[in-house]
Amino acid sequence: MTGASATVDRLAALVGWNGRSPYRPDWSSLQVAFGHQFPADFRQYVERFPPGAFDFVQVFHPYERDYSEDSTVYVEQLLARTDLANDIEDYYRFGNNPGELFAWGTVNGELELCWELTARPADTWTCVVADIRCRTGERYPSGMLDLLLDALGGTGRVSSLDYLREVLPTTFEPYS
């Protein structure tokens, strides 16, 4: 996880976060609930950052109060979040099976930040920024932390999130 560790350190520096998460996730329970191992960059993120937000950008942290610190509730609520989108024809499928998108974050509650699940190892999953209301999506060729670095760093590599440049620089604010 050395690469993910260095990347999470770069994200922390970008958003001025010097703290550590007080939580030590039970990754085996989370993996059972999810049905997959989580990508290393997500695991590094959860172990470094507590529940919180980067202005408009939120990563769904398994220790948010909404999930009652219960792995099954965490996965069920994230699946329920996008379930209605599965009624849209000719759009992405959401779920936790290969070929589907699984939301790991949101931008202002309007765009879903997702992994595009495959049968390959989790560290090879790429991301999609899904706009369910407009029935559009932008594929991002890398993982979660790289997407956050590009979006929050204002690189312009994620065109659907380019408007975030207007609020940069951003900081990380824990919920509690």
C-alpha cells in the first residue's frame, strides 16, 4: 500500500489535514458486507481521514453516524442511495456486482463518485462521476485518491468537476 499511502499523504497536504482518523476499521466485516475487498487507496483514506467533507465533496466514510458503525448498514445505505437510478434505461447500473457502479462519494449530493466494479482486483477499478439527473457520466481512468487530487487540486482532468475550481483552495472539515 506504499503508493496509496503516499497519495493519501499528498491529499492530506493539499487540503491542510494533519490529523488521523480515530477509527480502526474492521476491514474483514466491511469486505463481507460489500462482497469485495476495498481498494487500497480507500482503505488508506479511511484510516487517515475521519468522517468529514472537502467543502462540497464528501467521501462516504464507514464510521459516519448514519451508518451506525455497522458494515452491513453502510453497504445497504450506499446501495439504496443509487437504487432508483437502476430504473433509467440506457444508463449505468448501480450495485455491487462486476459491471456495476458503487458510489463511494458525492459532490454536493448531486454527482455520485463511483467505482466501476470489475472481476479484477479492487486496486485496478477505475472511477465514474455519475450525474444521475442528467443521465450522464464521466469515466476517470484511475482510482479514488487520484480523482480527489485532480478535482480538489483544480487540474482540469475531471471536466465534470471543473467547476470546483471556483471554490479552491479547499480544506477538509471533520464532522465532529
